[in-house]
Amino acid sequence: MYVVLAAFFGHWYLSLFCQTFFLHRYSAHKMFTMNKFWEKFFYALTYISQGSSYLSPRAYAILHRMHHAFSDTEKDPHSPHHTENVFTMMWKTKDLYNAVLNRKVKVEARFERDYPYWEKLEKLGDSWISRLGWGILYSLFYIFAFIYLDMHWAFFLLLPIHYLMGPVHGAIVNWSGHKYGYQNFDNKDESKNSLVFDLLMMGELFQNNHHKLPNRVNFGTKWFEFDPTYPVIKFLSWTKIIKMKESKVGVEVPKPKEASPTHLF
Ligand SMILES: [Zn+2]
Ligand SMILES: [Zn+2]
């Protein structure tokens, strides 16, 4: 059982780290720089960790930049305030994602620029053979654990989360982060901070802070808000694997009208 739990949480957090660190903060926002070697390293790590649900840095960056530009309006690719439920929101996002990925929709020039692109890995990551192969691998692991490690059958219910890891993370952040929680800033949208210690989504649930300060590396802005990815980024900067952009490190937090959250849940 412990092996299965370790595999589940290992997959959850490695995939989540790649999403917040590489797809979101690097590919979409360019909060820091890294050389070509490390870019390929984290690109490959994103492919390995997301596996069957691999998300392209280009398509992710474009959709995410649109989300910031049109937050909680009709043109937002995934606003919970313009869809009936979390599944219709995921479906709508998937359609736009595929259209952008396959260049079937015209993208504004301000979104279509400055993102990492590795053609071979893009083709591999989006191929059926790769998606199916990873899915079979996850299933075989659970079957192995069921037969040889005495795993309870109920753990099979975790398999769909493995298959859809990337979109599941996206759905939690996009739904909860624009629906539940408190606001530090008035961003003229519905963005919320859902948790004060965001151990669940590694900082992604500080949507209200992040929409106010989209280039700030630390998503926590109050002393009690903890963004677990920030210390990792500081460590990677200290080891010189990444380089912080001077202009983005010291982005000051504007004084919000309220000194403390307006409401908690
Ligand atoms: Zn948002
Ligand atoms: Zn963002």
C-alpha cells in the first residue's frame, strides 16, 4: 500500500512541479532564464512526469497568457464563471488547447512568442503511442501492486488521476482559484487565494496574488502565505541552474486596501 501511495504522490508532485515551474512560471511568464541544456532537461522532465497527459509548453503558454489577458470574461479559456461545471470547463479548455496546438486557430501575436519549443518532443508527447504507452505503464504498475503487494482494489480508482494528471491539476487551479477563497487585491476579476499554505497545488492556488503580480516569482504576498515552489526556485537560482531576472525579483507588493484577507471561504 505504501508503495502505491508513494507512487501516487510522487507522480502528483513531480508532475505538478513541472507544471508550475516549467510550464507556468518559465514558459508562460519567463520569470527566470536558463541555458539550453537545462531548458531541454526540464522540458524532458515535463514529458516524463506528465506522461499520458503531457501538455505542450507552447500551447500552455498561449492559453495561459490569454487567461491573464481575459480573466473571467467570455474570452477566458477556462473561467468557472462562464461554464456550467468543472467538466464542461475542462472540455472547453481541451478544445481550445487542441486548436492552438495544431495551429487551427489564429493566435494574437502578443501571445504567440517567446516560449520553449522542442519539435521532436512535441510530436512524441502528443502521439497516441506515447499517451497510450504511459497509460498502460501506470495500469501495469497497479495490476502488479494488486497481485504481488496486496494492494486494496479501491486504489484502482486512482488510475484515472494518473491518466489525466496535467488537466486534473489545471482544473483544480482554474476552478478553485477563481471561485473559492479570499482576495488580497481587487483585480477586477474573480481570482481568489484558496489556501494560505498551498501544499496541495505548490503555490498555484494563490490566483488572486498572481493575477495582481503576474511576474512575481513568489506567489505568496502576505507573511502567512506559503508558496512551496518559491524556495525550490531560490535553490535552483543559488545553484545557478536558473537565473532570476533582476527586474522580477524585487517586484514590490502594492499595499492592498485591506491589511488582511477580506474573507476566508
Ligand atoms: Zn487565474
Ligand atoms: Zn500566470
